[in-house]
Amino acid sequence: MALSAVARLSRLWFPSGGIAASATEDAHSKLIRAGFLRQSNSGMFHMLPLGHRVQDKVERLVAKHMDDYLGASRVSLSSISAESLWEKSGRLSDVASELFRFTDRRDVSYLLAPTHEEEITTLVSRSVKSYKELPLRLYQITRKYRDEFRPRHGLLRGREFVMKDLYTFDTDVESALKTYDEVQAVYARLFSSLRLPVLAAKASSGSMGGNLSHEYHLPTPHGEDRVISCYSCDYTVNEEVADASPLGEVAPDTPVEIWRGITKDRTTLVNVWYPKWERLRDSGELREYTSEDINLAAVKALVPDLDTGVSDALSFWSTAIASGTQTATVLINVVDPRVKSTLPRYLNSAASELPGWPSAIGSPKTLATTLCHSEGRDGEPLSLLRIHTGDKCPRCSSGRLKVEKAMELGHTFFLGTRYSAPLGAAVALPSSPQPSPMQMGCHGVGISRVVGATAEHFADQKGLNWPMAIAPYSCVIIPGKDATDNDAQEVFHAINAVSGPGMETLDVALDDREKSLPWKLSDADLIGFPLIVVLGREWRSAGRVELQCRRLGIKQSVELSDLPGMVQHLHSEL
Amino acid sequence: MALSAVARLSRLWFPSGGIAASATEDAHSKLIRAGFLRQSNSGMFHMLPLGHRVQDKVERLVAKHMDDYLGASRVSLSSISAESLWEKSGRLSDVASELFRFTDRRDVSYLLAPTHEEEITTLVSRSVKSYKELPLRLYQITRKYRDEFRPRHGLLRGREFVMKDLYTFDTDVESALKTYDEVQAVYARLFSSLRLPVLAAKASSGSMGGNLSHEYHLPTPHGEDRVISCYSCDYTVNEEVADASPLGEVAPDTPVEIWRGITKDRTTLVNVWYPKWERLRDSGELREYTSEDINLAAVKALVPDLDTGVSDALSFWSTAIASGTQTATVLINVVDPRVKSTLPRYLNSAASELPGWPSAIGSPKTLATTLCHSEGRDGEPLSLLRIHTGDKCPRCSSGRLKVEKAMELGHTFFLGTRYSAPLGAAVALPSSPQPSPMQMGCHGVGISRVVGATAEHFADQKGLNWPMAIAPYSCVIIPGKDATDNDAQEVFHAINAVSGPGMETLDVALDDREKSLPWKLSDADLIGFPLIVVLGREWRSAGRVELQCRRLGIKQSVELSDLPGMVQHLHSEL
């Protein structure tokens, strides 16, 4: 067998730029300090050699799952989409504020595509005419664009990012749902190979359309979503679509608090009235509530025009009142059922008795007011406050819920005919010559986000710590001062001789940079190679190397002849 | 050895869309008809599965050349660049008309990068401070953008395209020129592995800057450049920078012709005076000249403000005259040396005697006029007419020149300090603590163009015809009606068992689509697989297959046991 060429770190560009670690450094700062990437503009990043290697491995892993387990065909669509197509689908105005838009030299309007339903549906509509050509599964891995209001956390919320998007086309709902289930199973397999404890949560379809969707969430304190899951049953949902928790009770004299929001047109104030505390039925514990506990999704269900991104609603509204731009309805009172009975007392109060009420505008009762109560399908009162860990599961009778902040890494949508109908993607069925719109699905995985989220999930004080599947190298060999380059090459070839299922992704490198052993060891910890092999003191005397694995707490002296077997074993564990 | 999974064409999306071939179909139309790609907007394309496979193979081949032969590190820069950076380099106004520009929600101005000198120089300037970190070679393969005035010929001139761009950083000119030579050698190796007869022609550096550059040209009738090469010596140049050919002679009574251009500000008319014919010195042959023979690069050297894209200069100028917007100098006469002596006669003529002269504006001598003659460094007269095939080589004494239309597939530039100086990329040298600007180079290969140009170069009446290195599959197995799927799998595994140097790129597929044998054979010809293996009539009776290779004119009956050896041999030939 020919020896493979030795991968040498001296040949790779590792810009450190002498960046010092801060005490509270997050994973994104570690990615910068270790030389994986640099920010070029707000929410935009240049991937450097290490970062490119990781991203490329994520892409290949995802592509393998699409090819081998879903039989999908890979395409690569233009990043530029004509606005006219988005007008046709009726989605342009919904998402306009998040689009990068421009015109060409002939004044044709384009946008940088954040997703490709319009383009791929049009493409398929022109070629596929018969049910015999379905099911069809097409995916791509390309850069996507979204002009985020507030880009943050590095790769976790960027304005330019790499995404895998899979589009599925079926003849009828039944086969489309079967496709949906298959995609769900492959997503579970994918995240498991990344060693990420991802939760598949039922989710809202938002501006995408359709009525069945799941988000794939990694629990993390940086997450911007909350996922609710039951310890006992398989109930797992995004808080936005959670069934309301059963109500507790509050004493009649419980003080109320007000959370204030405003509508998107800045003319209507929204007061959400909620109890300051509640005594829990079973534990007897007193739970205090703050504005953080308001379930905005539930409020939005009552006031769809609510702008959830505004923090000083009252000042906007005072301005509207002062300038006389307010409409007939200027105040909406949204009431949590627990304070329904105590509310009238407040509503009849003078302005001066209300917490934080601007006296200049008179008391609430002098204004045009709407009163809203949240109710379930059967008229039962629904809570406007968030579910807490420990609350009862609405699905099973016995379970308790867990609430976690989480980061969305993927999404699956069953779209039905949301795009195929307006864009004319239809096939003739055997039962009828009349073309019938295809049943579509779209299924994303945020490649850039997976890189950022994986970095964060495994990072510790010493540095990053990649799972084997996407590490920039699986294993780095570091020769100490008593070891020659030939010695290091011998170890390299010994490890590389390992073969067997899964071993084709084993990727060994030799750290031959002109630096000291301690510097290299600490750099290897920062970069986060899963395995480190050191040719240390015992190399010359006993032909033994030191095998290190920070994640599993391994640091042991190993005979060279035992090394390949151990690496193979650990490779499948990490 | 484990059997590899059988690649089946039935699992790939091949949209044919029932497009009929036209009699004069070009390679781009064949790429569409065979299902490689579709145009989405003018000059923008969606790559379909076959096209994505080819493009991906070109990318991997180019990456391998950068990694293995140049030791370059791969990065992946944002496609979006801030305009402010392009103002800093001073290039924004030069290239503005070809940029897609936009602003974000905070009114920051961005552009879709056509190339990345500004970004990468800034990135490197922030990390690299010492000569010890040089030489540095960084490359990427990403989408680039250029709002072409007239996109055409499919992938050959698009507005969105994939490019490999390599940037090199050296401490001094000497090492930068050594780097330049290395890149040139690797480019020769790359194009040779694509089986493309690419010419490395000395070229103009244009808006890129620097003073040494080469273009890598594939001769083709669709080419927009002309490359001049000598049959005897290694003189190879883009016509734009060709040394002027030695002058022939014209009889004193030879009639003159005028080619008319106008300056970019549309106020100054440019008349180029040239002879209607010339008697060639050595052959005695009479050569006629038309406006097609004007060497616009030579004219532009005299009148840098000339707009070469205008065809009706006279009407623009008449409008300028009529509206009184002309400046003091309104007419430039540029004179080919061959007609210098005959010109005064014309210039003193009345307007009515001049060919196509608008009588309304009076005779040329009544206008403010500049007279230009083209001269070499030593004052010798230089031709304004193009070099023709058969002209003498200006380098060697004996050679004859060949003029070919050609398509640029790559470019190398030695940039010197054009970007490192304004963007502050400098290193401390051992000789002086004062930072010295890095010596840079930039080196592109048009990935999309290579796909389009390779398609065109090898296509014939029957279809496309890919070189082995980038074919969507190296070899397709087509079972006839007497062969089972198991038979086809047997042949698949027999071929796949081939190993040896270079064989890792062997990529075999089985055409198991539900179509007839003749349909599959003609589709395989259209798609252009280098090798076709048919399980035909002799399969059942004698265990023989038919091996076809259109490029080499092979169609022969082969024993299954001989097949792997033959495939291996042909793989290295194609």
C-alpha cells in the first residue's frame, strides 16, 4: 500500500494575531482566537483554513445523509432571485424588511435569496409534468442571505450563512407525509452523528406557509427559542405553539402588573395584565412573575399586529397621542385569566393610581378600549404566562415539563400546495388528466449554525472540542524535542494504516510548526482536536507515545503497536 | 473488500423537458437539453444534478492543484464586501458600472464582490506582521458577481459565476516572481489534466493593477479575445499587448478608409484613417482591410478615452455639435502610418468629398482638430491595423504568427504593492524594522467558464464529450433487454475493482432508468460519458460486453475479464 502524504500543520495558515483570551470568553471568541474565522462586516464572516475545513466536513456529512439515506439529487441554484417571482408567490411584502435587494444596470429588481421555494418550484414546474417523475427530492448547500435586525453570537445569527435546503415533491398528501417522516428520521441520524442532543420540537410555520413543521433544537443558554418537553412522554414543542398550561389560582387581592407593547403601526398601546405572583396548586410554592414571563406568542394570537421588538412602547404611544395620529382604538387590554376578577378595580382607577401611567393622557377609561381574554377551543381560559419547568404536561396525565433555551439548527416544513399552486407546479395523475398541484416540503439545516452551535456545545475552559465527524483534523501528532520528524512520520503512518467501517473519515495531521511543545499542546487544546498524540519523554526510552483525549479525560502512555487500535476505538466513540 | 454501493442513474434527477435539438445547436444548448443546467435570469444559472457533478469535479481538481502543488491554504471569504474598502483601494469608481451594489437596513453600502483583493489584503494585514510568516498562499472557490453589459454564451460570460482565486504574499519582488513562475507551472499542469490546449499569453493588467500578467486562453470561435502566437518561438500574447507588426507599404494613390469612434463623454469624434488595401512585401499578395481590422487597443493607446462599445459614433457627435455641448477639441484624427502621406489631401477636402461626412457640420479643417500618429519607443511608426495569420513574428527573425480567437479561462497577475500599500499589508524585514509592503499576486481560474469551455471544446454532432477528469461519470453501464439488473451489477463491480494511481477518480454508474436501449445510448452520447459499456447481444451467448468510446472511435466487443484493464488504460488516455 502506498503511504499517504503527511498532512503538516506548517503548511496551513493559522492566524493567531496575538489575540488574548478574556475570562468570560464565549465559543465565538474562541473560534476567532484559534483562527477559524474572522468577521468582515456585521453578521458576515470570512472562513479561514481551520474554519473552512470544519464547514466543509459539515457540508459533506449533510450531503452524505441527503444522498445515501434520502436518495436526493444535489443541485446548486443561483443566489440571486428576481423579485417578480416573489411577488407571484405573494411572499415579497411579508419578508421584505429582511431582504438584501438591488437592481441591475437595466433596473431589473433582484434579491439575495434567503431560501429558494420560489426558484425551485418554478424550475420543477417547467420540467416535471407527470406523476411518474415523482417523488422528487432536490437539495443544495449554498450561501443564503437575511438582513437581520440584530446579528449576533457569530455564526449563530449571521446575515450571510450557509444552509442545506431540501425540497420534496410528491403527488399526494399521503406520500408527502411519508416523505416528511423519512426526512425527520434522517435528521435524527444526522444530529446523532454530530453527537448533538437535538430535540425535534413541533413548531409554527410562520411566513413559510403550510401547517406541519418541526424545529431541530440544541439546548443552549444562547438560544433565542424556548423548547418545552415532557420528562415522561414525547411531547416536545416550541413554546410558541405549546398548549397553554393549566391555570393556577391567585388570591383576589393579588396585585397586578402591566407589560406594555405597541402595534406595528405605533398607534395602539397593548397592556398585558398579569398577576404579580401565584400560589402553585400542588406544591403550595409562591411563584413570582415578571415581564420576562409574558408568553408573547399567546399575546400575538390575540393581537396579531403586536410588534414584539419594541421595548419602550409607552413613549411611542405618548408621541402618537400627542401628535394626534392615533386611530379610534388606541388601547387594548389583554388580560390573563388569573386576574380577570381583580381587573375592573384597576380599569376604573384614576391615572395617578396606575403603575407608570402617563398622567398627561388621562385615565384608561376615557380612551377607546378593547378588552381581550385568551380562550381555548372550548372556551376554557388560557394562560398568557409562560410555562415553567415543573409545570404539568398537557399531553400525558402524569408528566412534568422541562423548559430550555434552545438554538434552532434545522427545520422541516410540510408545505402542501402553498408554492406549487401559485407557481403552477402540477402533474397529471393517473386518475385524472387535469393537472394537480404537487405536495411540497422544504427542509433546512443551518450549516454555519451547526458549526457555531457545535463549537459552543463542546467548548470548555481550555478551548474548543470537536466531535470526530467534523473536527478540522481527527488527531494531531506533536513531536517533543527528543523526537525527529521521521519519528513523527512513523507514528503518522501507523495511525493512518487503520482501516475499517467509518475509518475513511480519519484525518491525521502532524504539528511540525516551529513552536515549543507546551505552546503546541495548549494550541491543540484551544483548536479542539479530538485526539492528541505526543511523542514525549517515553518515546526514545520505550517507544511509547502519550494519547490524550480531553473530552473523555484520557491521558495515557501507549505502546506504538497498540495506538492504531485505540485510535480506531476512540474514533467511533467521539 | 466491501463492494461499493451501485450508483444508479434512476436516483438522479435528469430533467429533459422534451427540448428538441436545433440544427445549429451550440454546446450551451446541449448543456440545457441534456439537463446539466437552466438559466434563471439573464447571465445566471441553476446547476442541475449533472451540472453540479461536473462543476464539483472541476472545483476538486483545482483545489487539489492548489493544495498539493502550491501548498496553498483554502479559505472562504464573504461574497459581500463593503464599498468603503473599495474606496480605500481607489478601485470603486473604475469598476462601478459592473458591480451589483446595495445598502442594508442601516444604509451601509455593500457590493457583491467580483474579486477579493481588497478583502483578503485587509484580512492578512491584520494578522501577518513579520516576514517569517511569508510566503503566504491563500485561495478560495466561491461565487463571484459582475453585472456584465451583455451576458452571453451561457457559462462563458455570466453575471454570477464560480471562480478560484489565489492570493500570494511575498516579502520581496524576487520571491514574488518565483511564486508567479510556480503558479504558471501549476496552471499548465491543471489545463493539461483537463486535456485543454490552453495558451499562456502575455496580457494587459487592466484595472487590476500591477505590470506582469498572463491570460490562459483556450482557442475557440466563441472567444472574445485574440491570441497571437508564433509557430517558431514561444512568443504568445493577447493582441492587446502584441508588438506592432512591421509595416507593409501602400502605393501613394491607395484610397483611404475611415473608422469612426467617439470618446466616453460623447463630445469628441475619433477618425481612424487606414488604407483600403496593402501589397504584402514578401508574398506580393494584395490584402484588403475593413473596419474589422482596426486594432482598437492601439487606438486606445493614443486616445485613452475612446469608447469601444459604440457603433454609431457619428450620430452621437452630430447631436453633440447640434446641442452645442462639444468642447474645444472636437475631432481627433488618428492615422495609420501607411496613409500618412496621402492624408493631407483628404483633410483639405470639402465635406462633400469625404466618405459619409455630415455636410451640415462643415469640413474637418474648420474644426478644432488633433492629429495622432502611433509610434514605438524609438520613434518608429507603428501599425494601427491588426496582425494577421502569416505575419512575421516580432520576436524571432524567422517565425510566422498565428492569430486565434480565444476564451480566457484563467489569469495570473503580479500585483506588486498595488493593494498592500493602500491597505497597509506590510511586514517587518530582517534588514529593517520599518514595515515594508508585501509583494502580492492574484491568480484566477474561472470554474464556471472551464465547465462551459470544456463542453464546447469537445462537443460534436452527437453531443457533449467530457474529459475523464471532470465527466459527470467516467463510465456508464447500459444493460440491454437480455441482461438483468444483477448482470449489470456484476459488470459494475468488475470495473470498480480496478485500482492503481489515478483510479480513485474512476466513477461508474449504471443506467437503470425505465427507457429503451436505443434511447439510453443516444442519451449517453448527448450527456457525453467518456466510456459506455453495453450488455448487448453477446452478453448472454458469450459473456462479452460492448465498450464504446466516441472520442477515440472505439466500439468493440470485450470479454468481461479484459474489461477492467481496458477501462483503466482508457481512463488514463481520456
